[in-house]
Amino acid sequence: MLVLVAVGALAADQGKIPRMPDGKPNLQGVWQHPYVSDMTKDAKDQKGAGPLPFTAWGEDNFKTYDVSKFDYTGHCLPFGLIRSVNVGGYPIQIFQNDGYVAFLFEQNTWFHVAYMNREHPKIDPTWFGNSTAKWDGDTLVVDTIGFNGKTRLDTLGHPHSDQLHLIQRLTMTDPEHMDYVITVDDPKTYTKPWSNTRVFTKMKPGEELMEYSCEENNRDFTEGHIK
């Protein structure tokens, strides 16, 4: 009986999900998300991947990584797609129409566009890669390739290569929450794909993105703490 009540409540919540004119969930809004410093660990609002299936190259890359020698984020270079999603405390705004889904990151005022129902073009590798998107029922599936391999997946420094293929799945569970599942498929770095899951929470009306400047007063850089 309790299960039936829970299922009924879930169905009621899903019935309240805002929708676009075409009937698809309306993901638009400003979303707060957890800080994921280590994609392998469980933490508040996230389920980690556990021990990662490194290849020999991936394991060596991770073991020899030394952020004190060079921190690309400290130099205000692009964080990359996953690292931008992982940085907590800086919300993400989503815009959506029939042709595009855009992600605006408060972190460094970056943005990223996923093109709806298209094939990946032939492009030079970039920091954030090239994203296409489609709907799988009420789940938005974002497929991204074309990375330059110059970033890290998280603060701890888990690596990836230019062979990285990312799949992000975004599913609203009620009007204020969204399940987010990211799958990492990188045959140079990992022997099989792995995933991390977390929950996004919609911010209150009137809570908006703020301007962010990376270079302003970065004392760790100017005083020589970051090489």
C-alpha cells in the first residue's frame, strides 16, 4: 500500500513538470548543482562511480599528475565541459528551443550549445567539444565528442584524452529537481564506460547568474603559488 502511495505521489509530481509547446519537459531555468571534486566518491546529491577502470596509460597519467607544477584552471584556461558542470557554488542556466539547448555557466561566464537532432560535424578539437542532443522520452540526451584532451574531469585530476565521448542525460523528476547522469567513454584512458549521477535543484525566481572574472585578484597566481 505504501508503495502505491509513493508511486502515485511520484506520478503527481511528474504531472506538474513544466512543458514546452511540443510537449517536451521545459528544462529552462537557473539550476544549482553539487560540487563534485571527485567523480568516484559519493557525496551530497551525487552518486560516485567508485574505483575507475583505468587503462595503463590512464593510470600512469593520473598517478603522475601534479597540480602544483601546472594548474590550467589557475591560469583561467577553459575548465572543459565536465569540470564546468562539477564546480559547485556556480549555477548553470539552461535555455531551450526546437533547435538548440544552451548551457550558461556562471563559472567564468562560459557557455556551451548542444544542437538538436543533428550529426556531429567535422571540426577541430576544442576545450568543450561538440554537442548534439535528442529526446529519449522525457530525458534529454546530450552527446559530446571532439575534445582537445587538455582538461581534467574533476578537481582531483582524473584524466581524459582527446578520444573522450561524453553522454549526459537530464531528466526532470518534479518541477524543482532534475536527475543528471554523465557517462564517460574514453578507450584510451578507461577500459570501459563509467557514470556519475547527481541531482540539480532549480533556484528560486529572482536568483540569477552573476558576473564572474577569473583573472581579477588571483593572488595565488600573482604571488607565485601557481606555476
